[in-house]
Amino acid sequence: MSKLVEKIIRNARIAASPYFWGFTAQRRIRHPDNRAKMARFLARRRPQSAIRPGSNATAGLDSLVQNMNQQGYHMLSGLVEPQQVAEMRAYFSEQKASDPYRPTFGRFLPLTEARPETHVAFFDPETVVKAPHAAALANHPVLLAGMEALLGCKPSIGYIAAWWSLPGDGTAEHAELFHRDVDDWAFYKFFLYLTDVDERSGPHIYVPGSHNRASHLDIRRYTDSEAHELGPEVRFTGPAGSCFLENTYGMHRGLPPLDRPRLIFQVTYCLMGLPYAPPAPVAPLPQGCDPFINRFYFKP
């Protein structure tokens, strides 16, 4: 099947989402200031809890908000236990995934059955939410407090994902090239490395402060030299269990691994539903979790 047909199939799945039109509308407004104004307008009409920036926020939360607003990312520590990381890695190592850019390849075990053409292997929503600790991490109090402080309302878990990035010749494609995510009026992503990540195993790369820059706003892939016009890059390396928050409206990419595969877990917190989420909840709501925050993945 040609790349054109595969792209049509992929886009058709997104267009079938009930959140497609809201998603499409916000992608037309790209100036950071205008997007922030609309985000504040929507946040005032969303449910809120007792957490407010500048009032109940702890010193750690103040630092999180400041880093996210100024540089666009915030490193987290002590959030995940080594045993949790090991259990999640073991689970995903035994699950089948698929290449989102080559749907005709079907489902396969990423570490043993992936074709040479495959750069990334994503797990389906049902597989991801059944992973040990996935729901608990997505609902971690530190993350939810930080997201509410940033968004100005209760966050919505709009997308939960996990995928392998597989070693190759280093040639980048799709999200391995610099780009901005334009997922919602305001949104933030939690990244957790489930494998050790060094310079040769696919570090995530970000251009600090680029989320506030009103240039390079076209929705496309950018060359390294274009991205660096916005500033120098930061590369996120570290042992399994390293995690961080990021405003991926800023310029970023995932470097293709050269030696070892990279396994990553990601949660997107936003205002509206995202077309990448399942069309209906895929699992029962875990005990103690907020129904509104989890409404796109978990059914009460």
C-alpha cells in the first residue's frame, strides 16, 4: 500500500472522532497570546477544585508552574518508584503494538517482530490503560495539581499513550523531526522513560521558551537549523524512571535511536477531547479517581 493511502487511512480515523471539529478549529489560531486568551476563556467554564495558583500551591508547585510558563518544561523527581518502572516495562515488552504510519503491517511484538521500516510501535488504548500503574500515574496528585494550576481548571486526560522507538540508521521521519503539537488551546504532556535513555537511544529534544515564540507557527516539520532559530535545544537523557512535563506547543522532536530501543509512557492533559483518544471509554473508572478528569478513558 502506498504512503498516500496509508496517510488517508490515518487521517480518516482522526476525522471520525467526535472531537475532530473542535480540534480542527483551534489549529487555525496559532499565535501563542491568542491561544492563551481562548484557553483562559474555556477554563472559566470548566469544573474547578480547591487548587489555585498562588494560593494553595506549594513551593514545589510554584516552581513547576514557573518553569512550565517560562521555559516550557519541568523535570520531576521521586514521582515513580523503580519497581513501578520495572513492572510497566515488563508488561509492555510482552504486548503487541502497531506502526501508526504503516497500518498495513498489523500488530506485532515490537522487539522481535518489527519490520526494518518501522520507527515507532504504538500500543492501543486498551493495552495502555491496563498497564500496571498507568491509571495511577495519570492521576498522580502532583501531576493533577500542577495541571490545574497551569490550565486554571480541572484537567482532562485527553490522551494516554505508550510506544517503542526502535533503532535504525538514524534517519528521522514524522515526529522524529522538529515540530509543534497543536492539540488543544492549552495542553501539557507528562513523559516517563521506561528504559534507560542516552544520546544513542532516542532522547527527547526540546527548544526551551519556544512555546511562547510567535514565529515558526506553520503546522509542518522543521529542519534542525530552522528549529534552532528559536533557541538552543535541550536533550532529555537519563535512567529508566526519568520523567518530565512539557508544553509541546514548543518546538520538539524525538531523536531516532541508534543502538537501543526506547520505551516511553505519555499522558496528555488538556481542556477538550482529543481525536487521538478512543471514541468511548475503554475501562472502568479506578476507585478514587475523578470522573470528569478521566471521562475520555474510564467509565464510572
